[in-house]
Amino acid sequence: MSPDEEELPPGQRLRDELFAGPGHSLLLTDLYQLNMMQAYLDTGMTDTAVFEFFIRKLPDNRGFFLAAGLEQLLDFLETARFTDAELAWLKRSGRFKSNLLDYLADFRFTGDVHAMPEGSVFFPAEPIVRIAAPMPAAQLIEPRVINLMQFQTMIASKAARMKLAAPERTLVDFGLRRAHSAEAGLLAARAAYLAGFAGTASVPADPVFGVPIIGTMAHSYIQAHDREQQAFLDFARARPDAVVLLVDTYDTIGGVKKVIKLEPTLREEGITLRGVRLDSGDLIDLSKKTRRLLDDAGLDEVQIFASGGIDEDELQEFARAGAPIDGVGIGTALTTSEDAPAMDCAYKLQEYAGAPKRKRSEGKATWPGRKQVFRRYDADGRMAGDLLTVDGGEPGQGFEDAEALIAPVMRAGRRTDSAPGLEQARERAAEQLALLPEHLQRLENEPAYTVTVSAALEKLAKDVNTEIERERGDID
């Protein structure tokens, strides 16, 4: 171990090792980014470009988004470098000229970043990240910006729905094995915790992010024993702190009865039985039967934990049915965002060399220029509407006392003090979800939340359209 490595906190060393793969390479970009960079450099187009990341529309059955991923994006921008091996490969490829290779060899991100804080509720067309950097640099980082912001925002938004569906239940991420990569599994654990989950079963999430890790046992442990009750006893003795026993390997109610029979022995040995876990069958019916058996045995403090293909719809069913389920482990539905596994997101050029720009493609038109989002609240303190407007302008239109949501988080390639950590983002998420309109808290998506486009932004778009048409020769 080098002296420099010895100085790093253990969590940071582990984080660097876990993420020392393609995700931290600047080669994780699309070829057309490098092609455009070559053309930009050849023609001297290196003025400041402004790009914004936003999501065009809500997926079906969704009413809001929850922003996440900013911390990892800032980490990436601060440390982004091309290695000697990567530069050598680019040179050997023969695709690029020496001016681009020299630019990449010296590459450091020196731009500014404005963003909504992680844990912010937001809505379609509202930018949650704005990048201002020399055009070649702003273009190069596009894939990783989308990659990091889209995924964690997608998972945090899904996790927030689950938390709203079960506010009093302990929710735990069980989705590592179903995630679409190791990085996805780890980042999903972070995003879920940000949105209000109590913890995760993914071990590295503790040393890397400080997310509490929580775990029970698998059916294979029970199957490996000749007797189920002996498996329970052996496991409790091996892991005596807050024991949770999986009871449905053979017969759920039979398993519960064996746990009840075993509990006095555990108590005599100073072992606390915290709960039992149900992982299959009719969880509502089985939880009620299990609760009666435990209560009749005087084990009213023993909790019931459930898992097995659960999503927010089932969590709402648990609530409606009065299911006595204290905690829930959620896997596939969370880490794949099963009902909406991708967001219709974009990272689009909004300004170049001080001139506002916009895309006018059918169905994909953008609002030009640097933008700000203002939010107002009703008399009860709940979110009442947003205003999408030009950055730096007066909000007006009934938003005079509204809250500005986008703030600087990086200047000249270095973070500002305003970029929050995970615990602050988690607190903000809880505050934001509590301020949602009541129907959105109930996961009812109608009426849609109102986002008003300001008169100033509409005028800017009109002016840009006129300029585009003039340049195309459509106007004399």
C-alpha cells in the first residue's frame, strides 16, 4: 500500500476500488462525442456551452420525480482524467488528430454546475442539473451525466412511492442480486436510502455511503439442516443480536410454531428474538395468522417482516387490509424500477457563446437558455405550483415570494459548500415528500401538478425561433 493510500479513509479506499471500472473512465462516452470534439477543436468552437439535464415526461402511473445522483456526478467531474493507457489506445485507433489527443491528455473539468439539491421533488421539463463548460468538455461528459442522474433519480422516485405507500413500515432494499450491474445495485441502495428506506442488504453500501445494512437468512440455510428447529437455534446462536428467522421454507405456520416453541430457550441464553420473516404465499392472511400465534404466546414484541415480489401497490393493499407487517424487504420492483425501468430524460444544449439555443424537433422541443424553477406553497405549506423561467429574471406571475430551486454546486471544477451529503439529502427528501399535495402523497396522479412556463421564457423561445428561421433563410 502506498503512503497516499494509507492517508485515505477506509470507506474512500473501498469506494475507489469498487468504482475503479468503466464508470470512472472518460472513455465511457459515445463515439459521436469524440467525433464532435474533433470538429469543435478544428473550427475553434471552444466557447462556453450550457447544457441542462431534465426529464421530458412522467411515466404512466407517476405523479412526480425525486432527484438523486448529484453527489456521484460531482465526484466524477472532480476526478475525471484520461489515463496513459486510454490515451495510447485512442492514438493507436488512428481515428483522431493530434489536437484532440493533446486536449484529452490535459483534460480537467473546469466548468460550473448548478443543480437542484438531491432529495428535491421535481416535475417534467424542469432542469435538475445545469452544466456550463467549454463546448468540447460539456459534450464529452454527456453520457455519464445522463447515466448517473437518470438511474438514481429513477430508483429514488420509485422508492419514494413505496415510502409514501407504507410510511409507518420499515422498508429495506433487497435488490442487489436483481440489479443490472454491481454499480447499479450499490447506487440503488443509496438512492433508496435517500428516499426514506431504512437500509439495505448490500454490504458495501455501509462503508461506501454510510447506509445501514440489514439482513436475515436464506432458505438454503434451513434446507442444509436436517431439522428446521435446529437450523433456527444454530443461526440464533451464531447471530444472537436482533434475530429474525425465516419461517416459510416448508410450512409457514408450522415454522412460526417452531419459533414460538424455541423462544424460551433463546431467552434463557440471552438471545433476543426480534422477528420472523414471511417470503411467500398470501402475505396478508399469513401475517394475521402469525400475529395471532405470536400474541397468544406472549410474544407481542416479535415483529413480522415480509418479502417476495412486493411493490407499492401491494404495500397499499397491506395498509387497506390492516396486515400486521412491520417491515418489508423489496428487491426487483425497486432496483429495476420494474414498472418504469427508464426515464425519458435528456441533456440538451441551451446556450452557446452567450446565445440561447433550442431544439425544435417534433415532440422533443426544448425551452432555450439557462433556467430557474420557482416553487410556491399554499396556506397549508404544501406545494402549489412551479414556475419555469429564465435564470436571473424576476419570477412574477404570482411567484414573487416563491422558493428558487436551482443553486450553484460547483465553480471552476470544484464543489461549493452548498452540495449536501447523503444524510442532508435524505432529510430533504422526507421534507419534500411531506409537502406534496395530498393526492400525490396517496399516489393519485390526477390532477397533474401545475408547472407554468413564464412569459419571459415564452418570449425567449419565440425570439430564438425567429433567429433560427432567419438563419435558415425562411425570413428575409
